Amino acid sequence: MIYGPSNSVKKLNQFVSDQAKKDIPPQYIPIYKAAGKKYGIPWSLLAAHHRVETKFSSVHNMVSSAGAEGPMQFMPCTFVGWSYPSCGGLGKGNIPEKDKTDPAVIKKYGGYGVDANGDGKADPWDPEDAIYSAANYLAKNGAADGHIKKAVFAYNHSQRYVQEVLYFSKMYQGPN
């Protein structure tokens, strides 16, 4: 485990490495930090996910071959909730846009989508909503309790993915 829970997470959230300043578009750092603080996870973990998933939203098409979408690459059923009537299989679902972004629908079906900017929509395509949604997901899957590897593996069931995210997360932390 790279991080410990609570006090260590708060301490890590204060620091940004020189490498992070070079790699990360500056508009995202305050979002990572605020989402990390709200959900009790390292901001650098969110930055690392964003880096690995879409190179900080710089890839042309932010829809994966599996159907994950947006800056943080959520499967629609993970974002809205797996109990949504059309969800199953790998999680693409047949979810109308109005339901996919409706916080009430997301709450009803147990999704991880968050309306972070208060515009009344939890949009997997909006970077702020997506980053907060990823923080919510990672926190609920163990990251807020210090189980970082477990949470990252839940996000993407690949040991290579876990190693890559942890590598970037550690690289983006500033000196303690």
C-alpha cells in the first residue's frame, strides 16, 4: 500500500511534484485536489487515472472499444447504476442521455455519477463531474480506507493498469 488513510491522505493532497506541474494541465489540479479532499483520497490518484484513461482528456475519441466514455472512462452502467433496467453484461446498457445525467436516476439505481458543478446534471463527459465521480467510485471501493490497489483494480480489472496508475500517482505527489 502506498498511502495510509485519512491524515496521510490530507497531507499528500497539499503537495504537487515538479513532474505533475509539467504533465498535468493546470486547470485540472484544483479539481483533483477538491475531489480528493471531499472523498478522502489522494488527489494524485485522480490525476493518475485521468492520465492513464485519456491523457488528461487529450485523446480524440473518448469512447473506448468496450463503451467506456468521457474523460475518466466510465461504463454507462457504472455511472448510472447496475440496477438500471437495461444494465448487464459489460455495462454498456441502453440508457437515454436524460437518464444518464440525471442525479435522481443515478441515486435510484446506485450509480457513481456526481453533479460536481451544481448544474443539475451528473455528466460523464464533463471533466469536473467525471473526476468527482471517479473519486466517489474509488472512495467507495476502498481508497478512502487506504486500500488503494483494491480500488484501482475495481476501476479496471488489470494488474498492469493498477501498476501504471500507481506509478503516475506516486510520480505526481510532491515532496513530503
